[in-house]
Amino acid sequence: MDGYALRTEKLNLYYGTMHALLSVNFKVFENSITSLIGPSGCGKSTLLRCFNRMNDLIDDVRMDGTIFVKEQDMEMLDIIELRKRVGMVFQRPNPFPFSVYENLIYGLKVHDIGSRKYKQETVERCLRAVGLWEDLKDKLSSPALNLSEETKQRLCIARLLTVEPEIILLDEPCSALDPIATLRVEELMVELKKNYTILIVTHNMQQAARVSDYTGFMLLGELVEFGETSQIFTSPKDKRTEDYITGRFG
Amino acid sequence: MIKKSFTKENFVKWVLTAFALSSLLFLFLIFAFILFEGLPLFLKIGLSKIIAGFKWAPTKGSFGIFPMIVSSFLVTFGALIIGAPMGLSCAIYLSEYSGKRMKMFLKPALELLAGIPSVVYGFLGVIYIVPLVRNYLGGSGFSLLSTSIILGVMILPTIISISFDALTSVPRTYREGSFAMGATKWQTIYRVVIPSAKSGILASFILGMGRAIGETMAVIMIAGNALRIPVSILDPLRTLTGNIALELAYATGDHRLGLFSTGVVLLVIIMILNYIANFGIKRKVIK
Ligand SMILES: Nc1ncnc2c1ncn2[C@@H]1O[C@H](COP(=O)(O)OP(=O)(O)OP(=O)(O)O)[C@@H](O)[C@H]1O
Ligand SMILES: [Mg+2]
């Protein structure tokens, strides 16, 4: 594999007095899918949100340690530029209450990119990338909120792709979807891996095993174990990882 | 024992229902009364001669209230031009930028603003705004401009509180989605939050208009009450509400009926505004 897309060094995070991340050393390889698993409240979302500084939106958050994006210290990066490079897909699909087309060109508008023609081409390219072009090409002006949950989530992924991120963070992207839609979105992720680096938080261990190349297991704010997915699921080194994946707790 | 408390519960329920219905009854009585008093003149003189008539000389048989209808709309739009940008800015500040402490201070201040009696606004208008307009812009100072300024301030609480509710009810996930794409705070507000709250914001403007068009006391103190259509913002004018308040005390016979006809027109306008605010706009939200 190539280098690291993301890396943390002794990352600590506090919500007020609550110590939510304990000296986390974590890495994500380029053009791979890495999943974060662990019981509820262990800090998976918190860690994920560090990578595009979404925690900045919350009052009373304190952080120390270092985060590297493509080996560049995150402190050195402009937050707007960072969020453009590191996009995020949320647990609940969150298209804006506009038309499909307006949703898709939102990022381009915000970053003041491209002519009308470029926007139209980008919309087509990104809808194709998420497998929605055939379904939506005649419905570009219909409201995005009327779509099915799966289509909304795909649309949100397409919306991210328009600004050409390098890394895509997904926080339980399938938890609002039915099993069949979940499988299809997983296929999409594998497809996207060719061009993007993907980090996914999931509650679903089968999902982690199915899609990811690397897996990190978290417990109570600590990154307990990190390694290749096959190794984590077949021969975990830590007792706590083993207990978790065999379903003994969590 | 159980049975007894049950009947007591029922009793409370019936008393409350009766009171609730009585407020509806009042609404009905007001409508019936105004229509009963106002309609006969419409039948006698004709609808068009009243609402499209230019001359108001009720003792000589002319009941044209067109200039007043125009004037009422002019002050209402004037109030909106002043109150809408201020009110919306304030609501945006409150919902998006202000800290908790500022909010705790601003919200009661706004409630106070809403609670100030309109005669006080009128008084302030006469003492400060009217001379200011007279000295710097000319005319008597009793004018469309002065009235619009005072009404613009008076409708602020309505616009702010309803817009604020609309803005704060925009889901957090929309904002997160926008920030996560690298939008700045202001881009998020004006490209996502405001469009998402559009219908609530429009409703606040319409309800503000309803408040402005119905305002009476402050208006008669500042508007100058002249019986013609103003041609400049410095001209005096008379509104529908002002007409009723000024003349009712001494009006008799057809004159009195003419004032009730003015009331009918006012009532219809306010009903239309309320209808737009409550149904025309809200239905879109549900869609
Ligand atoms: N905004 C916040 N303020 C205070 N504490 C928070 C906040 N967000 C999360 N926490 C706490 O931090 C810890 C980690 O939360 P986080 O959301 O990262 O967990 P998670 O692993 O994503 O859980 P889940 O699987 O339920 O999504 C939890 O104990 C949570 O209560
Ligand atoms: Mg989470």
C-alpha cells in the first residue's frame, strides 16, 4: 500500500472534563477501507469527527496530540481546505431541502468552482459514480427529500464527490438502510476505494469484515487494537478484542 | 371513590371546554356585529363606490375609502421595509451567533419591546421622529415616513420571534452537512439555513404586516391623518384604523355605518393576511 492518508499521534480529546479519546495512535492507509468498530459510546464518532474538525462545532471540546493528513500536520491546514479534502457522510442521510441538482452543486457553489457546463458535467459524473445517474437524470429538479433513504444516502455521497475529496469519512452510513440497500452501499464503497481513501465507523461487525482492509477496535476511548481486518477477526491479539468480536460483550 | 374523582375530572373538562368555546363565541360575535353594522351601507351605496371611491365626506353622502386602503398598505409596506431586514438580522444573530448569555438578555428585552403600549410608541414618534423628519427632510413631519419608522419598530418582536423559531427549527444535520463540505458559517446560514426556514420567515413578515395594518393609536398620533393618497413619503396620510378611531366618537347615522364599512374592509384584509401566513405558507412546509 501507499503511505498514510491519516495518522494520529497521542491524540487526546476532552468533552469538558470527560476524557473521550485516550492517547490514540491510529492510521489510515491510502486507497484502502478502514473500519472502526467498538461498543456504543467508545468514541468512534469522536475520533472520526477529529479528521475533518467537526468537533470544532461543539462548545467545550479540548484536544491535544497531533493529526496528520497525508503527513501534513492538520494544524497547518486551513479548515475550509481540510474539509474539502476530507469529506463526511453522516448516519442519517442529510440532503438539503432543495432539488437534487441544487444539492449536488452545493459544494461547487460554496467553493466557487466551475462554469455552468462544468457543474452539469460534475453532476453527471458524480451521480454515475454512486450509481444513480440512470435513476435520477430525469429527476434532477425534483426535491431531494422525496427520495428513498438509500437514494438519499447515495446522493449525499455524490454530493461529497463533487468537490473531489481525497478521504471520505462515513459514520454508520447504513444504519438507516435496509439490508439489501446496505449491501449495495457496501459495493459502492469498494468501488470508491479505487479513487478515494475510506474510513467507516460501523456497529455492524459483518460489515467491517466484508468491506474493510483494516480494522480498529475501540473501547472506552482507547484504540485497543489495530490491524488487517482478517487478522483482527481471525486472530485478535488482545483479549478484549476477542471478547467483542465473539459477541461476549457490547 | 374512583367514580367521584372521575366526575370531578369531567367537570373540569367541561368548564375548560366552555371557556375555550366562549373565546370562539367572542370571535363570532365580533364578526357578526361588524358585518351587521357594516354591510347595510355596502348594499345602499354599492361596494365599488366605497372601496374604490376617492372622496370621504360622510355627512354629504360620499363614503370613498380608497385613499385609506392605499394608505394602510403604504404604511404597512413601509413598516416592512424597515422592520423586515432589522428583524430578520436580529433573529439570525440570536439563533446563529449569540452566546447563551446574550440570548438570555435579548429575549426578555424583546418581550418587553412587544409589551410597550402603542400610545408610548406614538408619543416617542411625536417627540422625536416627527421633528427629525420635519427638520431634516421637510414637510410637517407627520408623514408616511415617520409612521413607517415607528410601525417598523413595533412589528420587530413579531418578526424576530417567529423568524427565530423558524431558524432554530432547521435540523442540525443540515448545518453539519454544509460545514462538512467546507462551507463557512455565513455560507451555511444564507445558502442552507435561511432557505430551509424560508416559509417561517415569510410567515413572520406577513404576521408583522397584519400587526402593522391593524395598529391604530400610534398611527393617528404620527400620520397626520389627511384625507388623500400621499404622493411622497413626507406626505401625511390616514389609515383605515385611524379613520375609525378618529371619527367614531361623534359619528351618527350613515356616517357611523360608513365607519363600520371601513371596519369590514379592514377585517377582510387581516383575515386574508392571516390565511396566507397560516395556510398558504405552512402547507408548503408540510410538503
Ligand atoms: N457533544 C458531546 N458532549 C459531551 N460528551 C459527548 C459529546 N459527544 C459524545 N460525547 C461522549 O463521548 C463518548 C464517545 O462518544 P461517541 O459519539 O464518539 O461514541 P460512539 O463510539 O460513536 O458511539 P455510538 O456507537 O453510540 O455512535 C460518549 O461517552 C459520549 O457520551
Ligand atoms: Mg457514533
